[in-house]
Amino acid sequence: MTKKYIYILCAIMLATISCSMKNNNDSNQQNNTTVDNEKRTQVEIKTSLGDIVVELYNETPKHRDNFLKLVKEGYYDGVLFHRVIKDFMIQTGDGSSKNAKKDDMLGAGDLNYTIPAEFVYPKFFHKKGALAAARTGDQVNPERASSGSQFYIVTGRVCNEDEMRMMEQRLEYGKKQSIFQSLAMQHRDEIIEMQRNGDQAGLEKLQNELIPLVEAEYAKDPAKFTEEQRQTYSTIGGAPHLDGQYTVFGEVVKGLDIVDKIQNVTTGVNDRPVDDVKIISAKVL
């Protein structure tokens, strides 16, 4: 199956999505107005293995404010790190994990709302120590809205040049898919009608008309790592394959050794630590 054919399949899939789904591209992109001069808020997360201090970005205000609200309410106090994958990330925020038994399946606990994506990329990316919001997958969450409570801290690994080149290719393909989907939504009714009529030739014709538009739009802003990303991923490490897909809203400024201690614990089923690692308390500094 060629990539071009995958494009039209994406269009068909999107065409069947409810009309009530709104395009959220505007909320996914932040303007370039710098807020670096504003003081960033820090939060201390006391865990059973030591203390971590994270700093929240002002450029992602919805995530920042939601996180601070939950911290002040004590939501995270007693919550477990329910998913730990060495050389990738440590995840927490499932409120149902507070009183979980050893054999309980965790990760589904969340609040009854999501947060619109706030991608400030490539300024903020998935370097080691990045604080980012978890979310459900693209198939059920095409707008990539974040979980109301679950978050992860990147541990990642150091990447070589060949690996970064391959990841850039994946980013390129993903970005072109996103552009294509946006263009295809403008022909939603037309696509639905062609589906009903079994008009495969019409679908392929539309696809061939849209692909040059995709390439032209992509050429304006190609998916390439910045020099900062290359330097960081090749020395400190991270998880570059997640860039542009999950909202990064802060970073660890103290206690990265504790993050490493957590990522190195023994894990069992579904990557849950065999011995519970919990957030004892979280407070705004």
C-alpha cells in the first residue's frame, strides 16, 4: 500500500466522523509572542523515592493552570506512578491508583474533561526531564486533547544521527498526514457521497488533486529537528518520536536523579512497578 493511498483512507475515515467535531487547529498552535520574561511557577513533587521539582511553562497556560489547580486541591497526593518504562518515561496521575491493590490494572482513571492541545513546538520538545500530558490515541482523539490529570516525565535515551534522521522521516510523514486530513475535511460531504456511490475513481482523483497541495504546504514549514534538538537528543537524550504529538508543559529543574531512580525500578504487568512508587504530596513553591 502506497503512502498516497493511505492519504485517501485517512480522508475516508475523517469523513465519517460526526459533524459536531470541530477543527481545533487554532488551539493547537500557540502564537510566537514570547512570555519568557514572566516568572515560571514551580511545583515540588515529593515521592516515596525522593523529591522532584518541576517548572511550568507560561506558554501553555491551560495545562499550567489545570496542573496547579489539581496540586492545590491535593489531587496528586497518594497517586502512584502506574506506568514506568526504562529509557522512555514515568507516568502518573490516575486518581484510582491511590488505593490500588497489587494486582489492579491501572491507567484508565482520569477526570471527566480534557485540555485542548497546546503545542509550542519546536521550542518545547521531549528532552529528558520534559513534563508532558498523557492522552488517548489519535483514532478516538484526533484533536490530541490532553488528559485532565495524567502526565509523564520523559527519561528517554541518547540518539545517534541515523536514528534522528529516521525520526525526522516519521515526523515528515505524520505532518503531511495532518495537512492532508485538514484539506480532506474541506471535502467531507463530497467524500461521503463518493463513498455511498462506491466511486473509487472519484476518491482517487480527489486524492491526486490534494497531494500536491499537501506537498506545497509542507514545504513552507518542513519537519526538521532544530540545532537545539539535535544537540540535546545526541547528548542528554529524550523521546523525539513524541514531538508535536503530546503537549509538553514543563520540565524537571531539580531531582532528575530521582526520576532516574524511578525509571530503574522493577516493573511487572503493564509496566506497573512491582513495589509501589507514589507521590506523597505535591505543593506549589
